[in-house]
Amino acid sequence: MPTRSARIGVLCSLLSPVKTFADVGCDHGYCTEYMLQNGLCERATVTDISADCLAKARALLQKYIARGVCMPLCTDGLRGVDPETDLVLIAGMGGMEIAHILTGEGGFVPKKFVLQPMRDAPALRQLLLSYGARIERDFTFRDGKFYDVIAGSRTGGTPPYSEAELVFGRENLRKRGEDFLSFLRAEIKKKEALLSRPLQERVRAGIEAEKRYLEEALSGEID
Ligand SMILES: C[S@@+](CC[C@H](N)C(=O)[O-])C[C@H]1O[C@@H](n2cnc3c(N)ncnc32)[C@H](O)[C@@H]1O
């Protein structure tokens, strides 16, 4: 089934067949539509902190809601979501916000998760590892902009990440996919643009160090 955008397509490709699914911060609800339309879950919960955003999912998923197989819930994060939900998607929010949802009131590390932080992926990786979660997928992809996605499960643990794996994502450093390499090149260009301006020496040295780190990742010198 064609998905609504390349980003949504990547998220959907990581969603496995389950009994119960939750889409936290669902907004439009496209991923839940994909799950239900394709018979990939028996029941879905769609949540959003904003009633207006949730209204979009309600409209899209009307027939499933009427059948009682989709439950809309206006709530903050995972509050009110069954902690035994088989698979939870949290996408399109900051990594710190996602971390707060997982660890704050009503939060839990889901049995299976697909998380797509818009920033601060390293902090989210760190948090998942510290909770003993198993990270199975962790890569950067491109849909106009660059996105990180982290998928895995509540238990099973993950062999310790190196510092570079925390920063860039394990799969990126191991597989060196084209989108990740393009991301590094784009970040290096941003650093070069900054360095072409007049800067205090201390600031310049910091940016140069960041650029070197990116260059080392690009050349495969760090892992
Ligand atoms: C950019 S949209 C992403 C929508 C969709 N998940 C996606 O990836 O395309 C972010 C959504 O998260 C919702 N949101 C932000 N913080 C939230 C929270 N703490 N709990 C539930 N929803 C939240 C916003 O209202 C918004 O609808």
C-alpha cells in the first residue's frame, strides 16, 4: 500500500503485525490507518495531547472507531495507554519529549517500540540502553530532511554502545548507508559555513573539533 510520505513509509515498514498497537502523538493517524487497513493489528489506540490534532485521526479512522477497534484518547504521552500494548509508535517529537513520555507519569518502555525523534536521538539511545531495552534498528533516513529512527523491544538488552554509536546510531556506523553519509556531508557543510565567519577562537576551536568528528565518521575512522 502506498504511504502518505517517504517518512511515514519508513515508519510503517518498521511496524510488525501485533494484536495491540498504539500511536502516541498520532496527529493525522496515518500509521494507524496503515496498521488497520492492512490487518496488522486487531486493536489500535491513537493518542494526542491536542484535541485538535486528535480530531484529524478521529476523522481518518472513523470507520475503525465505529467498529470499536480503534480508541482515540486525548492524553499526555502514554497516560491511559495499556502498558502491555504490544507495539507503540512515538514519532515526530523531540527526543527529550519522547524520553519524558517513556519515563514520566504513566510512562513505560513498550514491549516493542518504534521511536522517531526529531532531535536529541543520542539522549534517547542512552535512556533506552539504561532501561535494558533491546535496540534492533537505529538508523538515519532522508525524506527531504534527515530523520533518525530507533526500533526495538522492552527487554533483552543491547551490547554496550560506543560513544560514537550513541552519537550517530549503531546501524549507521556499521552499514554506512547512503542517507547517513549524505547526512554527515550536509553537517560538515554547515560547520564549514559557520567557520567561514569571524568567530572567537574558543568557538572556532569547538566547531573545528565537531567538524573533525563528523569527518572521522564519514571516512569510517570511528566506530
Ligand atoms: C509533528 S506531529 C507528529 C505526528 C505523527 N506522529 C507523525 O510522525 O507524523 C507531533 C504530534 O505530537 C503531539 N504531541 C506533542 N507532545 C505530546 C505529548 N506529550 N503527548 C501526546 N502527544 C503529543 C502533537 O500534538 C502533534 O500532534
